[in-house]
Amino acid sequence: MIFGLLFDCIAAEARRFFPLLVKEITENIPKEYLIFEGVFTYRMYHLSPIELEHIDYNDFGICVVVPLGSSFTGGNLRFNYLNIEYNMQPGDMIIFRSAKLLHSVTKVVEGLRQSLVLTSQKYVIDKIKEGEVPL
């Protein structure tokens, strides 16, 4: 029940902030390949990652990061060129263009950082458009 509400909220926010991208995804991908209210094609669960700065070139449009679990120190989401760092905690959510923005995650100093990451992978979208079923 709680995850259903969370996913409904995530999908609504994605539609609100990125309506054209969501429209393109939902119009080009069969519903059976879409998850969480038909907005995303891929989900990951991260456990205390330390990520070097990178751009997710395989993401088609939007990325959502939702911290889960108990509180932690460190593990901030950084947008390097913008010189912005978010101290995200459980209950927070961020939606951003991971294929456009250089980003990283800082070292977790205390506790356990868990997060749910939702994306629309370009690989999955390309395979579906080619008529293949991605595994």
C-alpha cells in the first residue's frame, strides 16, 4: 500500500515537471514494458553507493532518486558543474535529467544509505522500437 502511494506520487511529479518526455515515453512504449504508472522502464536499488562523477548516457529522459531506510550522514547527491550538493534523507525525492547533468554521490560517513532509482533506459526503449523484447 505505502509503495503504491509512493509510486503514484513519483509518476505524478514526473508528469508535472517533464510532461513532454513522459508523453514521448508513454506514446512509444507498450504499457507492458512500463512500470510505476507507465512512466519508467527500469528500477534499481542502491545500497550505500559511492559514485564517481558521471552522466547516465543510457537514460532516455528522467531519473528519480528516493532515499529509503533509516537516516545516514554523507551520501549526498552532487551536481558537480552546478556546484550543488543535496543532503537527501528518507522521505526526500529528486527528479532530474541524469543524461544531461554530471552528478555523483559522496561517501557515506555514518549509517546506511539505501535508495530506489527509477529511469527510462534508452537501451530498453530502442529494443522495443526495433521489435525485440528486452530481457
